[in-house]
Amino acid sequence: MLGYYFHLALRSLKRNRGLTVVMVLAIALGIGATMTTLTVYHVLSGDPLPQKSDRIFYPQIDPRAAGGVKPGDDPPDQWTRYDAEQLIHQARGKHQAVMSAGNVIAKLEGSGARPMMLSARYTSADFFPMFDVPVAEGEVWQRGADDARARVAVISRELRERLFGSQPAVGRSIQLNGNSFRVLGVLGAFEPIPRFYDMTTDRYSNVEEVFLPYSTSRQLNFDTQGGMNCWGRPPKSDEGPRALNAPCAWLQYWVELDSSADADAYRTYLENYSRQQHAAGRFELAPNVRLHNLMGWLDYRKVVPGDVKLQMWLAFGFLLVCLLNTIGLMLAKFLRRGGEYGVRRALGASRRAIFLQCVTEAGVVGIVGGALGLLLAWLGLWVVRQQPDDYAQLARMDPNMLVATFALAIGASMLAGWLPAWRAARIAPAIQLKSQ
């Protein structure tokens, strides 16, 4: 029976081609605009670590001087070196990692190749198990390497190919800023979007090319990148604002906790730590702590720009306008064919049969409009990728959004056709036959 309704729908749409084109375009424009903005929102608002994001936390404490801080102000987004190293040493979480970004000049030992600039991540051993970082070759360093300030490195797959080609990488040595480091392992596929573990640098750039122990980077006084907040004069030393006792926040700190009870206990631990530092004279402010889980942290840092959310809601509003216009066009079309429906009713067709016939016609409009809307969405995403925004290159439609496009198109057209179909099914056959 559905095939018969489909055949009737095609005949009806061909009979009024101009009206059909207008309805299809209305659906396509609404779907194209909506799916373009919805795809961008989907990419930016996704969970980068869905298997454990509720167990990964970013804590905050407030070591700032009292001057200039207003009551209720949030603590700094980053950590001082002293506090981060104290918490790493006390190790109250299942895993914890301190980190910062940097650039290093690299060269393959024993090679005459020119040195290259690499993006680096200085971190501690728990970074890898806490964030479920896959390892394709070799292994990552353990906590003992942090304590020993070992000169070891884990590199990305891309860097492995650039430096070693098809040759084994594990066990080889590379020079970083003139210092020899032994390659322990090569990362597997690890491309979180956004790069959540450091929101102070480019949120949507690739994962760093080389990972080094944080303790080693401090021993060698490697330079760092990212924001820095100082509220006092750093001590006079070679490390400057990165010195151990410098009143500057520039590090990121993450912790993994197994349960909500562990999270509550860790929050209490942060408050007690802040009280201890206040009593010791390091902290001037009363305890002011925060403990965001991963998705809460992304929301706090406003990973999804406000203009992206606004554009998405405007697109849905535009789709609603398109649907209202489509409803009006379908209603006019179905009511104009009242005589045909009256004859069918007189010959024994039920109201349900008339309703299904009209809804099938609306579904065909949705399928064609969805296909055209998909092309418009691809065009819209191409336009987005030409923008200078740091997230622009991520605006690509995945299979889930492809399915969502057609589901939205068919659903929207069926919704638009429901009222006209219901009105058509309610037409009294006697009145229509009498008017013929």
C-alpha cells in the first residue's frame, strides 16, 4: 500500500511542479542552514574523553595576593609551580599530572639533517594512563623517571615518520635543545577535540609532537608557552617567573578520582591545603577552591563560542519559518484537491488512507529537500572552513550528522504535512461530490 501512496505522491508533485519546487527549496534552505550550524556546535561541544570524563577533574585554588581580588572572584585557571609540585608529591588522587606547553629544537643524533622546531608537552607520568593515551610502540615513562628527572621522551606517530621513517624509533636518541633524550615510545591515535588538557594555548591544534618529563624540563630550564598570571615580583634567578617560589600561575594540573565521594574528599583536601598555606603566610586569601569535572571545565572555559550557539538558535528559527511556509503551501495544495479526496472517500477510502497518502507526499518532499539541504550544508561548512577562527577546520560532517540531516528533513516535512493531511482527511465526501 505504501508503494501505491508513493506513486500517487510522485504524480501529485509532478502535476504542480512550481509549487513542489518552492516547498522543496523551503525545506532545503532550512535544513542547510540548521545542519551547518548544528554540525559546528556538535564538533565543538563533544566529549573528548567520553569513557571517563566524569572521573577527570581540574582543581583550582587561590594563591593570589589580596589586593585587587574581589569577593566571589574565581580562582586562577592555572597553578603556581610550588603548589602543583606539592600536590603531585602528596598524590591524593588515583592519578594526577602537572603540565605545560613549550617548543624545543630537535635533531636526530648522529644525523646531518637540519634541526627542526617541535611542539612539546612537559608533563608527569600519570598523564598517559589518566587520559587513556594509546601507545603504538614501546612504552611511556613511569613515576620513577619523574623523580629521577630522566632524559626520556615519547613522540607522536607523525614525528616518528619524519625522524626515523621505517626504522625502529624506540631506544634511539634525539637531541632536544642540545640535550640527548632517549625515545621510550610512540603514541597511537590520540586526537582529542578540543585539546582539553591545556586551554591556555590553541584549543584545536594537533597534539604535541614530543612529550617530556616535567621535572626534566625544569632541571634544564626549558622555555614554556601559554598564559601566565603574576601578582608579585618573581625572585631573581635564571628561571624568573617559573622559579619554584615565584608568585606566578602558569601550570595546568589534572587529577583522576574514582567516585563522587572521592571528589568530595579531594575538595576538602584542597580546602585544608589552602588553610595550611594561609597559616604559613603564603596565601593571603581565605580558602577558595573549585573542582570541575572535564565537561564542567570545558563549559567553564566557554569552549563553545557564544556566537556559535546564537547562530545555531537563529538557524533553528529560520527552519521554523520555512516549516510554517511549507505548512501553508501544503494546506493550500491539499484543500484544492478536496474533490479528488471526496471521490476516494465515496469509493470506500478511509480517512486514515487519505491521511497516509498526504503524509507520504510530505515525506517525499522531505527526502528531496533533505538531499538538497545536505548539499547546502556541505557548502555552508566549506564557507565556515574559510574563516580565520581556530576551530574552522574542524567543521566537517561526520556519519552521525549525515543521518541526522535526513532524519531532520523527513521529520520536519512530516511535521509540516501533518496538519494539512489531517484537514484533507476531514473533508466530507458528500459536500465535494455535490459540488462536482
